[in-house]
Amino acid sequence: MTSQKRKFESDVAEVDTQSCAQVEAKGRRVLITGASGLLGRQILRQLEGNDWEVRGLAFSRCTGKLVSCDLTQEGAVEKQIEDFGPDIVIHTAAERRPDAVHKRSSEAHVVNVDVTRCLAKVCHKFGVWMVYISTDYVFDGTRPPYLTDAVPNPLSKYGEQKWEGERVTLKASPTSAVLRIPLIYGQMEYVKESAVTALYQDLKDGLLKSADHSQKRYPTYTDDVAKIIQKMMDVHSLGRPLEGIFHWQADECLTKYDMVQAVAELQHLDASAVVADKSAPKFPRPEDSRLDCSRLIEELDITRGHFETPFRDALHASFLQYATDHGFM
């Protein structure tokens, strides 16, 4: 074989290798909004460890490789998508504290609805698949479990805004997916980042005299949500479109009082003086917003247990991670 022929075959092999790499990389670029938040950080970690090319956007707490971006500024959303060229956008950025939305509803509306509408329009324009993270608070909690086609009836401004966010997403970008999730907790930067782990600080400081024991909650580990989202992305990237509304939540039902007792047990604190409160909440909240997850289980062809960490195990892991990160170990 002549040296010229060997060089030609070598060049062809190199081109073939590059082509294969391009095929493998197709559909593997994802943009995450709210990437400095409780869920956004976990999604970022999950995808970076599984061969996805990821750009995380953050407004506050923009550290490390995160890209600073104020999504409320005109043109900011389109600039990011034009610059990065994502195949998928995971939209987690939101004002997710119901009490904060109640007090500052106009400001929250900009983030929860206006930004969402703009992002959906841009995603549709550029042919980008969008996953919008919504909430179980779109329901009033009177007729659980809720199927994905159940008619929402939110009791709070937060629920109203997230439902509106769902509607503007699917109107502006009909091929998008809406993923409703409940109260979440997981790897945290500070204890009060989740309403679940915040119970530890309140209990430790002696601030908890009573805890609600009527509203049924299904606290869900962010690690499990991130894995579900990655599975959705894997399925979508293989050419099986996931469009419309989906649900995911853990299967364990706990009240706030139940969670207090679990936190106390794991952190060796005394919760014997905390009273189980069954009175009406100060702000309207759904009594039982259990979500039916059967559509997502069927679409992804998964076994539920693989994406569902037991509450006490996940809570223990969250506190252990926090203690390690902050030098308490």
C-alpha cells in the first residue's frame, strides 16, 4: 500500500470518527434556567455526569461555570439560545415560595409567567424542546389523585401563576412538556433552601411550637426529579416526543408534623413539645394534591422504585452532604 493511499484511508477514518461523534452529540445540548436553585443545581450535576453539554443560567448566586443572565431583561432569553444553540431547555427559574408570591404577586408574575411566555416563544422559533417545571399547587386538593388531564383549580396566587405558566408554555410552544412536581428537598447550600430542611433550623432554634397535621404532602428528592428529567430527555432525544403534561412525585404521604418528627429523629433533636395543628392554614393550600404519575411511568417505561428514594434515606443524605460541605463532619 502506498503512503498516499494509507494517508487517504487515515483521513477517511478520521472523518468517519468525527461524523459518529457528531451523531452521538446530536440532541445532547441543554440549557437550564434557574441553575443556581435547589432543583436546577441537581439537574446540572446529573446531566454533566452523563455526557450532556450543559449551560446553566443564574441571576443570583452565579458562581463557578454558571452564566449570569437576568431573564427579565428584553432580549436576554433569545440571546442565550442564539449563542448556545441548545436542543433542549429546562425551565426551572421561578418564584416558588407561595408566601412570597402572595405578598409580591406583580413581581412574581414577571418571573413565573412573562419570562415563561417569552422563553416558550423563542424555543418554538428555534425548534428547541422545552420542559417547564410546574407544581401540584395548581390543584385545590379536594379530589386526589390528580390525572394529568384533571382541570386545575388553584387556591393561591402561586398556583394561579404556575397554571398560567403552563398555559402560555403549551400555547406558544405546543411540543413542549410540562412537568408538575410537589414540595422538593435535597442537596442544599443553606438549611432553609427547602421548606423540608428548614424545619431543622426552626426546631433547633425553638421556634416550632406547632406544625400543620392536616395538609398531605409528598416531599420529593431533587436527585430523583433530576434523574426523571434526564430520562425524559433521553427518550425525547431518541425520537419519541414527549408533549403536554406529566407528573412526578414521591409516593410517601407526610404532613408537616410528620416531617418535623422525622427531622428530629435524624438530627437527634427533641420535638416532643411540638403540637400537631389541624386548624385552617393562614394561606389557602391544597389539603391533598397527590399526583397520578402513571402517564410518565408508561411513556418512559420505567419502574417507579428506581426513581424514588425513601424519605428518611434522602433526608439523611441531604443533611450529611450539607454537614460535609460546611465542615461539620
